[in-house]
Amino acid sequence: MTERLGKVFTDVYKRNMPDAFVFALLLTVLCTVLALIFMPVSPLEVVSAWYEGFWMLLEFGMQMVLLVITGYSIALSPFLNKRIDALGALLKSPRQVYFFVTLVGCVLCLISWGWIIITAILARELALRVKGVHYPYLIACVYCSFISWVTGLSSSIPLLLNTENNFLIEAGVLKDTIGTALTLGSGLNLFMIVLILLLTPLLMLVLMPRETGSKELSDLLQSEENTHEERSIKMEAESMRLPGKNLSDVLNNNFLLQLLITVCGFSFILYHFYSRGLDLNLNIMIFIFLMLGMLLHRTPLRYGLAMKRASSNVSAILFQFPFYAGIMGIMIHTGLANELALWMSSSATATNFPVFAYVTGGLVNFAIPSAGGEFAVIGPSVLEAVGYLAHSEVQGLEMMARSAMAIAYGESLSNLLQPFFLLLVIPVMAKGIKIQARDVMGYLVLPFIAFFLVQILVLYFWPL
């Protein structure tokens, strides 16, 4: 029955879900109409808000591009290919691949959400080595594993709450920071981690398609690709040499030059973690990927060729991120997101407040698909409303912490129904094949429903 339902949802998505870019355009129109109906703004003010927001994610978009191509270039190295070959020999069946990839993805995203790139690389390489893997479903497994990130070390909302002089303190919503013991280290969050690590791989195992048809990666590839792409990189680098000895060839293929740069890079990486502890931010992750890729490819020319191949499929990130930023601009600068948060939280009680925060986080995420950006918009309204429900200052702090985590859980889960962060996975996993978000999203509906019901019950019944 679950397989039949999964097939139904997949067919519905394929027939009705447009391209991810069209999805962004439709969201833009929807938010514009809602702002004009419910907010005291003129059409010009909405368009101005859209334009002002258009440039809000430029830095983030560039970080995403670098995260994708530096991570993917590592997968093209001889060292990693040999390790994945060994792993592929241990995993004999598609069932094992689905379970392993989903579990590893959940664990990696607990460390940092950007490590979904590593999961995507691993999944693609395993799909080339293990027969019978339903590739669109494997992409869904990778994307589903992403839901664990808000419970882990890179979760932006609890880290923000624990930051001195954050915007909530400056606005008077909070008197002091909320420590991670009440958010990431709370019993509720630890239970959510265990729940995600256990339920996600098992769920994707139960829901897996029984027949692959022509959905294996080898069948989907548009042109014949060499599984060991590092050999062709070596061959291409060698073919670019000029006859005889030339200074340009010596520099292009110089291992010592690249080694010198990577030694400097890794020296700073060690200093960074020594001085700041486990501070895993996007910039240091990209820097690690960059230095590691340079080291594994050995010469500047080979690394340049690897980066060229890795960057061949990132156009979606480059031009779609500004449109999502424009949607954020409409939600923020017209006050629409704040109005939605006030409307949702006004119906909350001391018992059901986490559920309302959870649903609010999930809904607003469709228009502001960034946990930190979303919380900056709706956080003050939700936490202030929750604070009025508390009977004491201590209880108020605990309720605010739980509401913040509920927003994070809702935001993360609703990603399964919208393709924004799939833009990180697709450039890696769809290289060389014709596959779109609509081919993947249908497999995520049942996991969404299952986790939605479970998380709602946990949030409602978990004691303060």
C-alpha cells in the first residue's frame, strides 16, 4: 500500500509540479497578492520591497555555489574514488544503499547542514557501482536526510539565541541569551535526534520502489561517462602539455606549488578550530573543501579541470536565489511575515503553543527558505506572544526556547515539500542526466506526512 501511495504522489508531482524556477515565480505572485490584500501597501511599495530583497542572498548564493563545486571536485579525485569503490563492494543491494545513504546523511547534517553535499556525492558514486538503485528515489533519500540539520551543531536559530546582544535582546523580547542547554541540549531535541536517526532510514527503506524500471543512473546518463573521472582529468591534463620542456607546463603541473598553498591553508584551519572550538560555519567549510580538493588533485591544472567539471551544473543556484530573496523582501518589508506570525500565535495557549510555532515555521518557510532569515522575521512576534502565556520568568524562558526549536523543526520539515535546498543536491546528482525536482519531490510526501504527525504529537505532549 505504501508503495502504491508513493507512486500516486510521484505521478501527481510529475504531472502538476512545474520547474523549480516556475515554482519561485508562482510564490512571488502569491506573496505579492497576499501583501496587497492584507497589508496597507501600494503596488509600488510591494515591487520596491521585492527589488530591495532581490540582493539579500548574494553572499549566501555565492557560498552555495562554492560549497557545491568544491565538494564535488573532491569526489573527482583518485583518492576518494578508490574509497568509494571499496564501499561499493560492501553494499550489495539497493536496500542497503538507501538505508546507508539516508543514515549517513542524517549524521553528516547533524554536524553541518552544508555536508549534504558530501551525502549527494557519496550517493551518486554508489549509484554508479551498485546495480538496481532507483536514482530519483536515491536523490529523495539524500534530501530527506537533510531534516536533521536543525537539531545539530549548525542549527542557526539556537545558535542565534545563544549569541550576546542578538537582535531579540536589542528589541527587548529577551532579557538575556538562551543557552543551548535549553535548545540543542534539551530533552526534547535529543529525543528528536534519536527519532530522526531511527525513523528516517527505516521510513525510506519501507517506502522504496520495488521496481527500478529504467531509473538507474547508468540508464539515465545522456552520454557514456567514465566512472573514474580522475583518469580522464589526468589524461586531459597530459594532453595539454606542449612538446619538450616548457616553463608553463612546469608551473601548471607543479605539485610543490600547490602543496605550499595547501600547507598554508591547513595551518589556518588548525588555528581556526584551536582558537574558536568547533566553529563550523559556511566559510570555513568551503575553505576546507577547497584546500582538500587542491591536495587530492595534486597539481593546479588538474584541480582547475576538476573545478570546471564540478561547476557545469550550478546555473539554477546562480539565477534562482535572487528570486527567492525577492520573495523574502516582500515578506519582510511589507510586514506580511510578521502579520502571519501574529495571527498564528494569537490563537496559542500554554498547552498548544509549540504546535502553533511549528506550523508557523513550516508555512513561512515556503516564502523565506532560510531558518535564520525566517526567524529574524517571525521570531520576535512568536516569542513575545509565548512570553505572555508563561506564569514565571523561568517558565517563560523554557517556553520561548521550545517555541524557537518548534519553528526550526517546522522550517526543516517543510523543505520536503518545496525545492529550494534541492538546488544544492541537483547540481551534483543530476550531472549528465535529465532530471528535475518534480521527478523527486513526490517520493517525499509520505515522509513529510509521517514526520509531521509524529513531531506534532511530540511537541504537544512533551512536558515542560
